[in-house]
Amino acid sequence: MQMREVRSFGATDIGRHRKVNQDAYLCDDTLGLYVVADGMGGHAAGEVASKEAVDTVFGMVKRGMTSIGQQIVGDLTDEHARAGCRLLEGAVQAATYMVYAMAELDREKSGMGTTISALLVLGNYAVIAQVGDSRVYQIRQGQAAQLTEDHTLIAWEIKQGLITPDQAKTSPHRNIITRAVGNRDYVQVDTSVVDLRPADRYLLCSDGLHGYLHIDEIAPACAAPGLVVVNNLVALANSRGGKDNITAVLVEVL
């Protein structure tokens, strides 16, 4: 399989108000896998959930890529894309079951869960998997686009026309997540496929970052060298309040 050359940079920060960083992330340029997870649950359970989810997704994808990589020669076909989606979705489902089982065995971790935003490079394309309200953005030719949909009550209310985006900013429901990895033994995973072009950049981030960013700010903020970008984004979120843990992963297509 001929894979686009990519490189990545990641940063995470506890923020200004939290006592524990419950975010976790993965950057693996060799495997072409990138993950951001934002954990939830008391008694450090969110930290456990996010780390376990990231580790499980990594392990499942690493095993699965052995067979998929042998099948893909040249451009990605629809069949290969579907196989990649199944692989990443299956990895997230495995993480869901693992986190749920851990909570069932330890009552102190009852109710723990995590978001997952993952991107897997396959040849000239990438597969995206999404659960929760972390996000994946594409920055192409100076324009940023959100590639994932937030699984929150607010996003649903906006989509249904029940409230406006301006009303959402002050809604008491803005922190209610409708899908998470681990609070049940199954979760619906959104998957999609995007083509990769030279000079593309992809930003994966937790809501502790995107909650402080307007989409028009993302492309200019991501124009600097990669490590500078993620460090500057973390600093920006802290300067604007830092109410939550902050995680940013930047993937560059070379």
C-alpha cells in the first residue's frame, strides 16, 4: 500500500481549573493512526477511560492493518474504504466494551466513559471515526471545515431547529453528551472517508480547545510549524479561560 507521507504533533494540558487531565491522545505516524479521547467520570475514572480507549483502539487497528495493508495496492477502492471504516469502527466498539467492562468490575468507576475522535491514513485517503464531542477539522487551501458531528444534546437541538447557535452558547444543556465510549456496552460510531491532498492539515481536538475557537480562527492558527501550532492552541485555550482539559493533535500531509 502506497501511503501518503504524514507527520504529526500533539499536546495536552490540564487547563486552569481541573485537578486531573482526563484527556488522552495518540500520534503514530508509522501506523497512520491519530486519536483524541476526552474522558468523563469521577475518582479519576475519566482518565482511566480515555487511556484504556486509546490503547484498545491502537491495539485493534495495529492488528487489523496487517491484513488491510496487504490488500491495498495503489489507489484506495470503495471496498478498501469500507474495510477501513469497519476496522476503525470495530476498534472503537472494542474500546467501548473494554471501558464498560472495567466499570462493571469496579463500582467506583461506574458511569465512566470517553469521547473518541480518530483518523486512520489508508493510502491516499483517511478514515475518520467519531463518538462524542471531540472534533476533527480539515484545513485545506486556507479554509477550515469541521468533518465530525458533535454527539450532544445542543447539536441535536440546533439540527432540529429547536434553538439557534447563539442560544446554544448559553443553554443549560451544552455539556450533555448523547453518545460516549464505555457508558454502555455498545455505541453507534460515525465513520467517513476523506481524500488526502498534499499540504492538507487535520486538527483533532477535545472540547476544551474547540470550545474557545471560532472556525474562522482555525486555518490561520494552523499555518505555523506543527509543534508551534499545537502549543499555541493550548496556550490560546488557557488564555481564554482554560475551564477544561485541552488536547490538540495536528496531522500534516506532506
